[in-house]
Amino acid sequence: GAYLVEALESVRTQTLPVLETILVDDGSDPPIKISSNSGFPVRVIRQANAGLAAARNTGIDAARGDWLAYLDADDVWHPQKLELQMAETRGPSGPDVIGCRALLINERGDFIGKGPGAFSGKSVPLTLEEYRRNACYAIMVASMVIMRKDAAQAVNGFNARYLFGEDLSFFDQILASSWRASTLELPLLRRRIHGGSLTLHYREMEDSYLQWIRDHVRDSSPPAVTRAVEAAVYEVTGLSALVKGRSSEARRALRQAVRRGAGPR
């Protein structure tokens, strides 16, 4: 909740007004309160703590619009995010899922780096193989995305079996079906990395990422692709362990990454 006001302000100031804003309070203690002076209506849905996947699914089920946009409470949208992404949906061949690029910020909101991918300003198709090779580098996370509601419902929403990485399984299923996805290569999200960020829970992250590989990648990808995805998983979780000061865990994971062909990065 510490970053919620800033997140909601980035929704309120969108150049393309939203139909509705739904805030799912997944068992906060004390419950999240929204000021009546926030400047725009926010519908709050409270539920017992059930995890990120269940919270997102609650929002999907409650939404009245044809298009969904997700925003984690610690992330911040660029003011033109929705306008620029919705412009890409026009025409009969428009994509059903549209991502964007991200700038990384710390807990104070200071810039600490770029997210993955090119920043060309163009809209480029996203294939299933490209997604799988780069998913654990956060090439597409929920806060980046707008998408058709019927696409989310077609795959039964986010899988609550995943404590972490629920978006890996979700977008994998979307891309493995007939839904079309693209990425608008503009930095339309400020993604916050901080002490409470899921990115730094390396053990749980590794378990969930490997579960995603078992559930979706291994049986439907060439062995070389599976090895590349595994290498990326161990690289990311190893670096996360290093950030947390767990040197032995970092060495273990990074050795696994090198054995699977990870490069010097």
C-alpha cells in the first residue's frame, strides 16, 4: 500500500480516460482505504488473502469493459500508456494483447535502468518462442499489458497454482492459442524494484519458473529452446540471489545457467 497513491494517480491522469478502476484488496491488514478526495471513482473489492493470481482473477470477473489493463500497486503508468496502446487495436488485424517497454525505478522512484527489449517506438509482433526465451527477463508482465477480456477468460485467467510466475503461465497460454500479441516498443511503464518486490524472492521464483517450464515449455518446444529457457531462469534467479547477498545460492544457480549455454551477460 505504500505506493498505491502514486499508482492510482497514474491511472487518473491517463490521456485516455478509463471506463472504471477496480482495486482488489487481497486481505490487507488493515484494509486499504481510498480517500473520497482521490479525484476519480475507485471500486474497491475486498477478499481474504488468496494470492496475486486470485486477486487479478477477481478483477477480471468484475470488469465491465471489453478491454483490460492491469497495474500492480507499486508500478506507475506513463500518462499516454492507454491511449497509445489502444490506438494499436484499430483495424481488423489489430492485436488482442499489447505490451510495452519499462523503465526500472527503486523504492524512492529513482531511475535504476531499462527493462528488456528494444525501444524503437514501433509496434512489433510477439511470438510464443520469443516470449518463452525472454519471459523470465520480464519481457511481458501484467502491468505492461492491455488485452481483450475474452482472451483472459478463454484461458480461465491466471493460474492460482503459481505462487510466483502466474503471469508466465497466463501469457504462455494466450500466445499458444490463436490470440495475437504485440509489443509497443515505448517505455510506458515505470516498474518498481524494491525490498518487497517479488523479483527478489529468488527461491520461490525459481520453483515457479521451473514449474512453468514443466507445464508449458518442455513438451511443446525443441530441446534447444527448452535449454535456453532453463538457462535464462537460472541466470535471473542466480542474479536475484546475488542481490540478496546469498553468494552460494547465486553460484549454484549461475553454474546451472552456464551448463545450459548462458552467455557472459
